[in-house]
Amino acid sequence: MKRRLIWLLLPAAALLLDWSSKLWVLAHLKPHEPMTVIPGFFYLTLGFNSGAIFGSFATAPVWVRNLVFLVAGVAAVGYFGYEFLKANTPTLQRWALGLILGGALGNGLDRINHGAVVDFLDFIFFGWHYWTFNVADSCIVCGAILMGLSLFFGKPVEDGNCKEESLIP
């Protein structure tokens, strides 16, 4: 039981970090008015992305976006949640899935609460202005990198061969 709670804290912590950072940003920043953190490199700039990654789908009709995001969100949370809770999921993959779940839930809650994802991390690299993103996006990307590493370097797991306790009662 203790192990189950510890693992479930991972996506909850990612969600809480994302949610609290967005609450702070919404309370302290005005849209598209940057707050300088590191001049010429890092800014906090409040923006709302009604589309998907890099603003894709932003010009689609609202009902199409809502339908696509609802289906994709439910499918992602269902699949990644299932993989996260499986008894034989290796530890590194469980970390990856926990970050992905927390990030997906954070951006999903934004869509429900604001009709768009709240973005605010704004970087410029050698004159190139990167897309503004948020903590949830960072969790998803870090989780995807960890998942890739675990799949590339990890051993294949056969059903029943993992010694970790099941997270499903």
C-alpha cells in the first residue's frame, strides 16, 4: 500500500507544480507583457494556446478542437495510466509515465478551465525565439525522453517477470 501511494504521488506532484506555477503566473502577469528573468535569454510571458503543440489546430473550429482534445486526452490518460499502474512496468518507465500523466492532466485542466493551455516559459536561443511553454509541457517532454531511454537501454519485460508490487489492488 505504501509503495502504491508513493508512485501515485509522482503524477500528482507534477500536476501540483504545473497548477501552482500557472496560478502564480495568472495572478502576476498580463498577457504578452514579458517579465525579464535573464535578459536576452529567459522571460515569463503569459500566453494562451488554444491549439496543440506549436499552436497546431489553433485555427480549427472550436468544436473540432474540443472533440480532438477530448478524445486524445481521454485516450492518453487511459493508456498511460494503464501502463503506469501495471505491475510489471519497470521503474524508469514508471517515472516517465508519471511525468507524462501529470503533464497531460495539467494541460487538460487548462483546456477545461480556460479553453486554452496557459503558457509562460519564454526562451530565446542565439536570436531564435522558441515557442512559449509551461511546466506540464516540460513534464511531458522529460517523461518522453525518459521513456525513450528506458526503451533503448532497458531489458524487455515479460508479463509476470517484474518483482515490483502491483499498483492495481
